[in-house]
Amino acid sequence: MRKQAFHSALIAASAALWFAGCASAGDRTAGEHIDDAALTAKVKTALIGDERTKARKIDVETFKGVVQLNGFVDSAAEKTAAGSVARTVKGVDSVKNNLQVGAARTAGEVVDDSAITAKVRAALIDDPRTKSHQIEVTTHDGTVQLGGFVDTAESKAAAAQLAGKVAGVTRVTNKLEVRPN
């Protein structure tokens, strides 16, 4: 029962993200947005159901059937498992496994990384070259990973530049992809 409620909440959250995304990609149909949101939800649900993966650590983005896995996981085995799980979901055309393996951290390190993530997101929101809702930001031990699909190469470059200027950032891994026209 609890798992079913979680799945319902996940689908509702995906729908909310879909509505937010509709405003940003003008050349896509509502059906394409729905298909991508549904695939994202299916992949996230599959990751939740697989005991080898910690789904809460994995960000899932989808654009025209291409699934991007972003974030930091505890082991190479978890990274591999996440990619395998995503590939088994019906409707997924391909998977870009951008997951990075990072060592376990203390509570203080997690808080520090959360603060860096918040500062990077604020910088993205404040800059007119970036649409922050298109960009997933995760931080592990000062390394910021940017993931998702953006509209232009300028937005991709600007996001990396902005993230690199935030205090506490030691490295930026830019896994953003420019949406094809």
C-alpha cells in the first residue's frame, strides 16, 4: 500500500514537471512531453523497485526517449545496475549513464554539498542565459554535476561557468545536452 502511494506521488510529481517543461520547448507536442514524463516516471519506479540501486540518489531526465541518469552513487556496481534497469523499461530508446561513483560521506559533508547545490541553483536562476528548471544539479565532495537537456550551447556553457564560480566548488562535470532542433 505504501509503495502504491509513493508511485502515485511520483506520477503526480512527473506531471507537475511536465507542465513546467511545456513552457520551455516550443517545438514539441504535448504528446512528446507526456511520453517523456511517463518514461521518466517508469524509469524512476523501476529504480525504486530494484534493491541494487538507491533511487533517491539518481536523477532521471528524458528527452524524446533518451534517458539520462545523473548524480552520484556509492559503487560501480550500482551505476551499472541503474543503467541496466533503465534500459529494460519499455519505450526507452537509449540511456546515457552519467552517474559518478563517490565514497560514503559524513553528515557534515552532505550538508556542505547541499549548500553548494543551493548556491549553484540560485546562480542559475539569477542568470538570463540559463533556464534553471532544465538543469539538474547534484554535488558530491565539492564536485558539481550538471545534467539534463537545455535549449542552446550558450545555456550549457553558461551553466558550467556559473557553477564553477560558486564558493566551495572544486570541479564541474557538465553532462548537459543541447536538445536537437
